[in-house]
Amino acid sequence: MAFGGRHGATLLCYAGMGSWLPGNFRSIFGYVFPANGSRYAGFFAVEANTEDEAGALQKEATGTGVTVRYDPENPDVSILEDGTILGRRLTQNPHWLP
């Protein structure tokens, strides 16, 4: 699979703070980008220490621009080019997403 496509996207805040393990919270974000004449979306999570921190991350990051890399033959397959946002590591691991 080649991630030859590249496009800017804007973060959208989706309802989705999650707690899977005691003391671990995650803010869930989505992004939307155009490719091949259609709109595509992807998701990622950012870990937080508290529920309040997770909520604050959503408010702060919403509307932030990101760069998306995607498979031009299948834009449903995409990744964020930068592995951090607001100085925090993000994950696109599907096991961390609801």
C-alpha cells in the first residue's frame, strides 16, 4: 500500500472521551479530507490523565489543521503525517478507538 496522497484537513470534535483503564482517559478526534472528488474521514485518540484534561484537549484541538497521508487507490486508508498534536503523542491504533 502506498501513501502517495497528501492533503490538509481540519480537526472536528466528535463526542468521545473514553476511559478503558482506571486512570487513563482519551480524547477521540476525527478529521475530514477531500480525495478523488469525495470526502473521507479518519479518527485518532490522544491520551489524557483526567476526564477534565480530555475535555480540555477537545476544546483546544478542535479546528486545528493537520496533514493527512492516504492511499490514492483507497482513501479510506489514511494516517496523520505528524504523530503529535498540541505537544502530545496521538494514536490511530484501532484498539484505542471506540
